[in-house]
Amino acid sequence: MEWIGKSKEEELKEDKGKWVEVVGSEFWQPEKEDEEVVGNIIQIVESKYGKEYIIEVGENERITTPAHMMLQNKLAGCKVGDNIKIVYRGEVPSGKGSPLKKYRVFKYAQAN
């Protein structure tokens, strides 16, 4: 039996589009006080631990925030498209064993 038509490779060569790498996201796990991440929220996902925010921090570079309660509370007013900065501020005792991780969250506001 003879193949009639173009191969998939030939079709792709004629296509005027381009290949764009599909990227996942790294899980951000700050360890040092004042570590920060700056970027645009591109997706908010609900995990079994709470909301995780996927932030584009560079071209083809994304991070996923941890679902720490203090961070989720600070990010509650943020939405997809917001340009944000998250600064890790260390740990504080929780009274329940594991310490709580502290964060500061900033949202970029256009000057008028």
C-alpha cells in the first residue's frame, strides 16, 4: 500500500507557526529571610492544602507558591493578571508545634 499525501514532518515544515516550549513551574520554597519573588499571577489552583498561585517570573520561567495559610491570607485580594512581589520574612512559633512562615505581599499599582 502506498502512502498518498504529505507526511506530518512535511506538513510541519510548511506551517508558518513555531515551536514554543511548554514549561511547568518550580515549587518555590524560600529558606532565607528576605528571599523574594516578583512576577505576574497567571493561574490560581485549588490544591488539597489550599490555593497555590502560579507566577510567571521570567520568559518561560514559572513558580508555584506554597499553600501556607499566612501566604494564602495575604494573596486573597490578588487575581490572575496582577503583578506582585512576595517577600519571605522567616518563621514565628505557632503554639501548635510547627512554626508558621511569614510573608509580605505587594501588588503593583500604576501611578496616576
